[in-house]
Amino acid sequence: MEAHQSETESSSKSKDLVVFEILRDSKCTGCGKVLCMGEFLFLDGEQALCLSCADFDHLEYLPRGDAALTRRAKKYSGLSPVVVRFSRSRGRYERQGILVEVSALERAAEECQADAQTRAARSRRDDVRRREQDRDLVARMTQAILELFPSCPPEEAQAIAAHTAARGSGRVGRTSAGRAFELEALTAVVAAIRHNHTRYDQLLMRGWSRIDARDAVRDVIERIIESWRSPPGRL
């Protein structure tokens, strides 16, 4: 019982097998085959193996891009190594696709073709729902900004809200409420003033450090915040 449990836990924690799409010519330490840039290589301990020596030569490469096809092919394939390639610009390995059994890929393709219309309709409904959520979030954020800064130009408040609430930006919590939402609105306004109403960006481009540049524009930001906080017509 304990041995079975240990084996199950070990399996659940196992990582994906990783195959590398190489950026320069290499050589298989198993058979001596020369591997050209763009070919695949598997690291097995100290050995750099071609797909044949790694026992992966029966697998088909499925590039990323079709989430449904990838998900189903991986589900049906007994073996599914992940293919990665190093990005020099980002300094990290990035997923390019997976290797799967031919029969699994064929089965996945048939299923995807069979329910393509259903998935397209669901995708359209999801897009409509997301757009409605986005509009609601922008409206809530705009209202929060104008409540905190009643003299902020309405068009600018809406622009700040739209930028802050952009889906996937990570700039705003979509379930935030109350004080947390107000703090996000305040942070967004300060950032917008810094970039749009001061010379902060120009200072950065001149080589100033972020801290020094922020110190240099702090007084301008505080004056604008104070003016926006006052009721319209007060100043």
C-alpha cells in the first residue's frame, strides 16, 4: 500500500519530457549523427540524443497554435514530449509544440473537425461575454477615478480606466471591490499623470534612474493630483 502510494505521488509530481529545437549545429552522442539547426535534440543525463536514439522517432511534431488539437492529441498519446526553443531576446526557453503519436494526432484531428462548428459558436459567445465584462470593468474604473478625482477630465479618466483594465495586462484585479478597487484607481491615475503630464519618460530616455526620475517629477504629480481632487470650479 505504501509503495503504491509512493509511486502515485511520484507520478503526479513528474515533469514533462523536454526536447530542444537547437539553434546551432550539434551532434548526437549516441549514433554520431550531425544535427542541423532547427532539428530536435533530447538530453538524457550527459548524452545529447537525436530523436531516433531517444526512442522518439515514431512521434509526430505538432506545433503550438491550436489549443484544442494539442490538448486532445496529448490526451490520446502515450508519449508526448514538449518541444522548446531558447529565445535569445527574452533569455528563456519557450514552448514551440509537442511530439505525439501519429494515431493520437489523427484521432484528435478527427474530433476537432467533427465539433469545429460547436467550438466556434462557443468561442463567439465567450468573446461577447468577455467584451461585456471589459466594458463593465472600464465603466467601474472610470467611475472610481471620477469619484476620487472629480476634476479629472472625463475623457482622460476613461482612457486611464481602459488602459488599466486591459485584459491580460495584470494592472487591475477583476474581482476587486471597495477599498482595493479605489487603491487600484489611485495607482492608475498617478501612473498616468507621471507618463502623460511630466517629463518622466524623457528623463528615463536620457539615462536617469527610475528613482531619480520619480523624485524629479514628484512635485508636478502632487500638484495635478491636488487640482483633480478639488470639485470642479473650486480652483
